[in-house]
Amino acid sequence: MESSNTTEVKDLGSLLLDVGIMLLSSGASCSRIRLTITRIASAFNYHCYTTIGPKSVSLTLNQDDDNSLFNGMRSINQQGVNLKLISGISRLSWDVVIKNLSIPEIKNELNRLSALPHYPRLIILFLVSLSGASFCYLFGGNAIEMLITFGATFIGLFVRQEAIKKKFNQYFCVYFGALAASLFAGAFIKAGLPIDLEHAFATCVLFLIPGVPLINSFTDLIDGNIQNGMVRGINGLMIAFSIALGLVTAMHIYNFK
């Protein structure tokens, strides 16, 4: 029979891998993942050695004698952005230190965090479209351009969400979203309205800008996580290329020069 210590280290190792994978799949940087896992492991008096790949987390748990007590690895298929989950796990890791939470209590809280609902789809569509209209205003757009940008962003994000539901490649999802948004905005230019709509056409795809991958790429490179930084940077550049390709396709369809 396994000792209680052996059972504890296996449960803790599995729990830490769950934490790492949840953070990685939610768009956390490597430094945040490593610090969070180490903080929880230290609360249980274990030394933690973590290796974070672009889509995997490997973990080794040791005690003071440096004998390996647990080795494990988990991987994910795709990454997204879930800041609510990242902040929740960060708070949880501090609660483990301050309140001495047990492993079952941590598991229950992780289950609660992972089950938190997303914001309603209409609210996301409305607020993201409103932010697009705000960008248009910042770039010098007038009220009509802001309204067109709002509609273009709404349609572009809706198309991207539908493409994600159909499980298209993430770059195709971005391309479809950029194409739909630029086609909507470009239609008003093609209609020959007696106003300048360049600001609307230029800002209608800004909701697709890969801010989180590019920021994480920069922070990972600074922290010495060269492989992950390069992978995330290339991912951000691929997304930017997909946005540009969507705009170019719309310009070709409307024969813009």
C-alpha cells in the first residue's frame, strides 16, 4: 500500500500540473505560470522544477534530500485568453500560502474557477464593437465613421466566433473576421458616399490585434524563455498576417487602390 506521503505528493503533482495547464491555456506568461506553481508547492514544503513548452508543462517535485518524488507532464491542444481564470488562480495561490488550504480545497476552488461562465455573447459583441468605434474616434473618425466601425467590428467578431465554433484553424478564423469586417466597411466606401471613410476601413479590424501573444512573447524573451517567446511572437505575427490578408482581399474585391 502507498504511504500517505506518497499519495499526497502524487495528488499535489497532479494538482500543480492542472494549475499549469489551466494558466497556459488561458494565455498566462511563463513567469506567471512558474511563480504560481512554485508558490503552491512551497506551501506544502516541496521543491518544484518546472519546464514550460509552447503547449506543455512538465513538473518534478523534490524534498530537501533532492530525491525525485513526482514527475509528470501535461499538454494542451490550443490556447486562448481568459484573464478571469488567470487572476482567480493567482489569488488562489496566495490563499494557499496564507490560509493553508488543503489539496481537496484547492481542487474544489479550481473546479469552481474553471466552471465560471463567460460573459454573454451579445455583451461581448457590443462592448468589443464599442471599443472599435472608440479607436476610430481616436484616429480622427467622425460619428458616421464610428457607427460604420461599430457595425463592421460587430459583424467581423460574429463571423470569427462562428468560425471558431466550426473548429477552423485559428488563422483562418482571424482571416474570416478581418475579411467580413473590411467588406462591411468597404461597402460604404464603394457606395460612393460623399465623406471620407478611410478611418472606418482602417480601424474596423483592430479588435483582432494579437495583444496578449505579443506581450507574452516580449516578457518571455526578457525572462529568458527564448523558445516560448519566439513561438508566441511568431504566432502573433501570423495573426497579424491573417488580418492584413483579410484587408487585402477586401481591397481586391472592391478594387481599392
